Amino acid sequence: MTVLYLAVPCYNEEEVLQDTTEKLIKKYEQLIAEKKISSKSRIVYIDDGSKDKTWKIITQLHDKYELVSGLKMSRNRGHQNTLYGGLVTLKDYADVVISIDADLQDDINAIDEMLDKYEEGCDIVYGVRKKRETDTFFKRFTAESFYKILKSMGAEIVFNHADFRLMSKRALDAFADFKEVNLFLRGMVPMVGFKSDVVEYERLERQAGESKYPLSKMLALAWQGITSLSVKPIRMIMWLGIIIFLLAVLSGIYSFVMYFFGKTEPGWASMFISIWALGGLQLFAIGVIGEYLGKVYLETKQRPRFIVEKFLNDEE
């Protein structure tokens, strides 16, 4: 039978862990009873250097429940690095790994259909939200715009998919060969290839605690995704520079012609505006190019993306 490991990244999730564990164990017991998964399957909480009692609670849950394991990172590395570290570590223990957030806003009942798709031959199954009615207009608009922008820039990304997905051992072995430091998993996983499918689900309300992805982190993740998957921003700046240069040439020709008609008037406004506009454009262009150079700098250092401090797992 299929050995399923559930990768659950956690950062300061002490308020939700007990409730989450009860729900996941109930789901696991149902799947084991239906012989969809092996009794060797595990729920693995991955602690991303939490500052509260998250790891202490994970340790207690591991001692109490046979199905619960814990993976502790040496320090806080962010959601994407932590999840990547969990996937790469767990691939040696499981036939399939499903990643899901600790708040269980992603519907765990979709796991059944994911496993069915795996049995049909899919190596990757994406959890996709049916709709975003629970989101505010602002969040819905920005999220959908983000997916559309990435798509327009040539990134291969699954619309309305976050990090709720199933990956087989074969897919994870291939995924481990991706060596970049700047991670945006939802854009990287489709690059693996292999047979894939989607499972639609309704996203639930968070039961306790606060979201670990406020607007600032969401914007940072969006920028990481764009600059990690596409070089089009640099090309857009190049074309913008060409257009502005051509406009400047046309303005020069126009001013030269008007000079002979005696219709030119010296003024500071046009000079002031043009200097500030071009200066701002140049600084913006340098900033974007600097962002890419910074990523190249980090890649050349080849620092480890994660370091596992401790792994609580009875299968070890």
C-alpha cells in the first residue's frame, strides 16, 4: 500500500496544532481503514524556527500519537525553504508526499481524490481553489492579477494553486535536482514534468491564530516569483528605454522645427519634469537589474537552503 507522508510547515502555530492533529489523524485513520494508505504513513510537522511553543507541542504530539512525526529546521528560513527542505527530506521515506499548511484552510478531504489520481498514474496532483468568495475583493483581485502577470511573462504556473499538492517519490527525486537558492515552489514544480492533474476544493476559514502571510509577505513572495521565473522585467525596461529615447528624438525634431517658426519659449517646467522622470526611470531600471544581480550573487555562493536540526520519526 501507498506510504503517504504529509508535509506541514509550521511557524508559530501553537494555537492550531492540537486541533489540526485531531483532524489529520481522523483522516489518516479513515484512509488506512479504506486501505488507501499504509499504516507506515506519517503526519510530519516541519518547524521553521518558531519563537513560540510550536516545537515543544510537536514533540508532545509525536510522543502521544504514532502517526505524528516532527522535523525541526536549525533556524527560520521562510516558508518556501522550509517546505522544500521537508519535501527533499521526506522523499526517502514515502511513496508520495502531500504538502499542506498547518491552518488546514486547504480542505483535507481533497486528499482522497489526490490519492486516486496518483493511483491512476499521476506523479503530481495540484490542489486548486474552485473560487475565492471568502477572500476580500482586494485579495482576490491582487491574487488573480498575480497569476495572470506570471502567465504573461512566460512562467508555467497553475492558476489558483498555492502549495497544496501531491508529489510522488519519482517527482521529488527529480525536483531535488533543482539547485537554485531563490525558491518559488508553485512555479518550479510544473517544470518537473511527468503526468499531472488537478483537484478542485473549497478553501475554508482559518479556525485559530493569525495568518503568517500578511500583505507585505504576499508582495515579497509575488516579487520573488516574478524575478525567479522570468527575465521579462529586464526586457520590458529595455523596451521602455527605447520608447523614451524615440520620444526624446521626436521631441527634439519638433522643437527644432518650431524654432524656425518662432514658437518656442524657454521654460523650466519641461526641463524639471523630464529630468525627474528620466532620473526616476533610471533608478528604477538600476534597481530591477540589481535585484537580478543580487540573485546571481546568492546563487554563486551555493549556501544550503535548509539545515535539519532534528527529525522525530519512528521509521528512522
